[in-house]
Amino acid sequence: MQEGQAEPARLTEAYDLLKKAVERLAAVGVIEWEEEKGPGLFTIDIEVALGRKKGPAGFDADAEKRLLYTYMGRLSAAAGNYAEAVRYLTGKVELYAELPADTDQTDVLNEQAVVWSQIGAYEMARAKAAAAASAYRRAVALEERAGNLEGAAAAAVSFGRAVLHLAAQAEPPADLDVLAAEAIEAHRRLLGSIRLEGAGHLVAREAALTTNLALLLEPAPRATGGAE
């Protein structure tokens, strides 16, 4: 879908449903809603009012707020506005700093990794391979910290593909060698972990990592002075 294209009726319905969800949260005293005009499909400013009123028993205001940012990102992407989708998901990442100290860190790391991988996908969709590579690199690090081998392998494959995309550009970024070295190291490290653990269920990831690694190790083509 090209940026700016959308299905107005369905997006309007989704937007209305989202707004109702936010209003419902406002009714229990943990979310305040402010809507204002902006350049994108819609602009939403949410402020968590924790401490002013308590939510119902078992209600996780932090999780609900992160979920709302996820929906906003999806709706923006559905409208073809990937820049806005990235903005919402980047905002979601910032929310993790607000979590209580006793929050399960493994879950937080996994959630953040998924968000960064989604940001990477949206950056690739809007032809921002350098930004995508940076996002996927973060996802790899987070998945490894969480001990999620499969998630780390998936993120590394995407990281490698973004770097290969950059390498194929007529004017690669100045830090391409650094990105390629990091991608190669990540691929080697994860392939070693997969083989060490005998993770047979990751055979598809192993194959993708192996293919990527072979391509990343190929010397970059050099410009020549004349026709061959």
C-alpha cells in the first residue's frame, strides 16, 4: 500500500473503536484523552494519570497504554503512513522506562524487542534501511538479553537483510562497514548458539542466518575505470 492510501470507512470505524476504548479508560480514572489536528491520519496525546484514581482490581494501566500505542501504530501503517506508525511505536518504547522496578524484566525485554522489530519493518516499508538496521540491531540485543534464541535469530535475519539492502545502494552510508561487522558477528554468534543447543526447531532460522552470513561475507563490488 502506498503512503497515504487507505480504506476510509474501515479506518474510521477502527479509529472510533479506539477512541471509545480510550474514553472507557478515562472513565476509570487512569487515562486522559486529548485529540488535536495533525498532519497524519490522526494525532492522539495520552497522559497516564496514575495516582489520581485507582483502576479496577487487576487493571494494568501501563499495559493498556502500551496496547493503545500499538493500535495507533497499526492504524497509521494501515493508512500507509509509516512515519506516523514509527512515531507511535517509538513512543511506546519510551513507556517502558515508566514501569515499576519490580516488573518482570524478561517480559519487558521481549516486548521491547518485538516493538523494535516492528519499527524496523515500518522503516523498511518507507525505504529507510539505515533506520531499519538500527532498529533490528536493538531488537537482537534485547532478545539475547532476554535469552530468547528464536527471537534473536529472527531479528538478526532482518538486521542482516537491512544491511545487505544498504550495501546494494549506489551511495552506501558511511558506517556500512561497522553495521556489516556487527551483523556478521551477530549471525556467527547466533548460529553457534543454535548449533550448540541442537535447536532443531530453528532449522529455518539457521538456514536464513547461514544464507545471510554468506552474502554479508562477500566482498563489496568495486567500481572500475572502464567497461570489461
